[in-house]
Amino acid sequence: MQGDFLVISPHPDDAEYAVAGSVARWISEGKQVVYVICTNGDKGTSDRHIKPEELAVTREKEQIAAAEILGVQKVVFLRYPDQSLENTPEFRKELVRQIRTFRPKTVITSDPYRRYIWHRDHRITGRAALDAVFPCARDHLAFPGLLEQGLEPHKVEEVLCWAAEDINCRLDITDTFDLKLAALRAHDSQVGNRPHPEFEQHLRKRYAELAEGEEYALAEAFHRVVLPE
């Protein structure tokens, strides 16, 4: 399978905050988008009455609903425990598996180099994803067992890292902001307590600031890395 975009997200809902407006536009243009959700999000709540295993099931359902709103072709759940990711060979191998399976031109993930206060799952997902893109997905001697499963090496063309401090790429989401907002609203366990008008105003302000200096009103922003041929 030759794909277009592979989004590697630490938790359910991260992709909606970071890239859903761009995802909606890409899909409207006929592009293929696949999500890989690394953790089950089982610690993402202030509700002391819900059990972690119940929250994980809820958040997976919410992520599926959000992806359906956007038209994402497939969502892969790796189901690692929340707050427990490590950049291990096992984790890198799983990400290489997804890259070689879906063979994207572009990988989108969390920037691992955001300084100081940054959720460890975001930092580790970004680092492992970059390691998986280069050199592991490219090199046939990396994880040779994948070759035996028919997963040939693949060269990703570019990576977009969200939440970057060093932004060098902005994408227009003015026309797809409403879809992004609807997809975020699907994550009721995370945003259900946010009043609708205030939540929308907060998001519009945030993405308007990212579009500052551009000809369009709203943007998602990234650090873009083009890989050598």
C-alpha cells in the first residue's frame, strides 16, 4: 500500500488538536490519511470515579468517532499505557511496522524537542517516530523479522512535527476549522466540560495566532523536515 500521510499520535485527541484541520483538507483533496494512536489514554481524566480500563475504552471510541468525522481511512491503536512510553526497540519496531505497512510520503507527529514542560509521551513518541522514519524504516537490516513478514523498507519524504518551538511550516485550515472543532468535540471525555462558545473562541484565537502574517485567517503550524533522497 502506498499512502500519503501517517499521523503518529501519543494519545487519543492529540491529532485533533494538532493536525485535524490539515487532515480534513488533505482528505477533501483525495489524499489518504492513517492514524496511529500510541497510548490508550487511560490516565487522561480528573474523574476519580472512572476506572482506567473504562476510560481507555471510552477514549478509543471517541477517537474512532473523531476520525470518522474527518474521513480518516484507518485508525491503528497500539494501546500502550498512558504515561508509560519508552523509546525502546519494541516501540520503534512497531512504528517501523506501521510506516512500512502504509508507506506514507509524510509522517506527522509530536515535536520531541519542545523544551522543559512537555508530556513525556509526546516527547518520547516524537523521538521514537523520528528514529523509526530514519534510519530504521529505510534500512533492510533494521528489524529483519519485518522483512520475513513482507514489510519492505520504505523512505519517508518529509516529517511534520507539531507543537514545535521552531515553526517553519504553516498550513491553512480556515475552511476546515469547523470540521476540526467537530472532531475535537467527539472527545467528550476530554472537552465535554468546556462550554461551547468559550472553547471555540479559545481555539480560533490559538489558530489565528499561528496564521499571523499569512494571507489566511487560521493555521496549524509545524517544523517541517525534508529527508535526503
